[in-house]
Amino acid sequence: MNDQIIVNDKEFVTHKGYANNLTDKYLERRYESEYTTSGTQFIDLGLPSGTLWADRNIGADAPEDYGDHFRWGETTPFTENSDDYEYRDLGENIAGTEYDVATSMLSKGYQMPTDEQLKELKHYCTWEQSTINGIYGMKVTGPSGNSIFLPAAGFRYSSSSSLAAVGSGGYYWIATHDNLTCGKKRGNYLMFNSFFCMMALYDRGCGSSVRPVITVNQVSNTKRMQLVDLGLLSGTLWADRNIGADYPENYGYHFRWGETSSFDGSSGIYKCRDLGENIAGTEYDAATSILGKGFQMPTHEQQKELVDCCTWEWSTVYGFKGMKVTGPNGNSIFLPAAGYRDYHSCSLDYVGLKGCYWSATPVFTYDGHYLEFDSGNQSCYGNSRSHGFTVRPVAAT
């Protein structure tokens, strides 16, 4: 079981172990008839967010049927007899609103998928070209072993309303979009064919398919940073992911020591100054600044304890190489080999080969203590503060 804790007025999960098997980690439930509506069944793929995906498109009588095509923000099918499309500002997320066709046709609790939910589907699932009853599409299999089928239903042109790419390409609307990037005339969607599968921008006036979801856990994965009890003598709880990472195996952001905004190579000249003997919990702590007062960068002593008291094993998680760090109580975290950003060239170096993680403890005036590892070694060193290293938070003490 997991313990719920409150940190800076936010609820987080203290995980009792980072399981290798995602089914063991996230699946403690099975959904059957209670998640069936109008013939549509909602499938538990074993995703971290708990999102359930419908087994068919809106308007489809069977999982392999194409179903209807919709223009973004409209709740009636787009056909050759439809009126002209009205481009309007409907906000950056129509999920669950009056403009969500899934909510409108299936009732509240059902919605169009968001950008984050589709990213999760692409990240955690296996995508395989498949054919069901002569219909080409994508078989998407989740960590639980359950799967859904996305038929290549094509799309309708906004101008002529004629169908295109039926049987060769799939086009699926997403409920969220960025006004700055998309404007009022384009929306985000998933597209796939026999050559690629990607998220892109698309004219809202075109007709695309919609695959509904049920959002079981309303907490976004990016906000559910989990604190893992490794059984260390100090009692330190280590976060399960880096700052800026959507998932535990993702690299996240790189920071220069004492700065709270990410170092992307265009961050200006680094100013080295005396920030005291420990920046943990201060205004110069990236973890505290970004996550709140309940989090901080680890100290040099906490990193040494992690090195000395845990078992380190070079591993690969969803294609990301790094170290599985197992504590005395058997629980573990994964530290991806995110490399580092060189202060001089601003290039990212040794990505996938080496991990470099800042501590909150300085070394004299110009350097900082940090944790470094590769496939065969892990230790703590000192290095120039102007390099961009990743940060793995700990719970504030």
C-alpha cells in the first residue's frame, strides 16, 4: 500500500517501492461491466494515470468500425451536408465541456483525451500495425497486457467535406491545444499511417475521429511526484523522478548550480557567487523554487548515503539507460543517465552514458558537490557550478 502525505498543500504519494513490473506498480483494479456504456467498453491498459480508453470510436458499432468524423469543438458528426464551420476561441482544454463530443454523446465522466493522456498512451504502450476484419489500424497494447484498436478512419476535408485516407491513415482529435501555437484555426491531433505515428497540428474545420476516455485519476502525472522510502538511516525520502521529467525514466531539466531556471544553452553568462554553505530550501534551490517548500535539493551527505548504503544496477527503462538504486528495505528509484550540458559549448554530452546530479552543497567558491555515475561506477565529486546537471529532489527535512 502507499501512504498519502501533504506537502505544501498538495497531495503526493509515498511509494512503497518502484516496481519493475508496471502491472504490479499501477494495476490494483479490474474494470468490467461498470465501465460499459452504449456498447462501448472502457479498457484498463495499466497506465500510470489510471486513464481508461474506449474500445471504439464515437459512432462506431464495433472496435474496428470507423465511426463518425467531427470538427474540433462540435458535437454532431461532420458530413457532406454540414453547415460551414465557425472558428471560435473555446479555451485551451474542451475536455468535459459542452464542446466535448464524448461528454455530449456519452454523458459526464466521459471525455476527449488530453494532450498528456495521449502522450502517456504513446509512451507506455506498444504500437503495432494490425488488421481486424479487413480494417487496417493500430493495435495499442498497455502495460497490463490489455489492448485497444485504432482504425485508420481517414478524415474529411474542411472545404469539400469529402473523405480522404480512409483505410490508410488515422486522425484523432485531442481536447487540449496551445492557443499560442495553434491559434483559433488549428488543433492538436494524433495521426498515423504505415510510415509514422505522431502528434501534429490540424485545421479544426476538418473532420477527424474521436476516441473517448474515462479519467479515473484526475491528478496529472506531472504533478504526482512520488516520494520513495528507501529505508535509509537518515530517513530521507527520494523523489521518483527528476525536476522537469514527466515520467521517472525521463531526463528532465539541466540546471547550473544555484539557478532555478533550466540551462538550455541560451541562458546567459553564469555568475559565480557565494551563496552560503548549503542552498537546500533557499531561494537558490531549484527543487524548492519549482516544487514548493516541502522539497529540496539533496545535500552532499544525502548523496553519499545513497551511494554507500544502496545497491546500484545499470538498467534500461522504456529505452532510457540509467541506474536502478535499491535501498536497504528493497524499494528502489531509477536515475536516468541524462548526461550534462557543457558550460562552454552548451552542448548536451554523454546522454545515455552518464548521470550528473547536483547536490545543495558547494565546494569552495566556484564548484559544487555532485553525484556522478556511468555503467560501472557511482561516486560523489566536485565540479564547476556553471555546468548544467540534473536535479533529483528529496523531501525537505
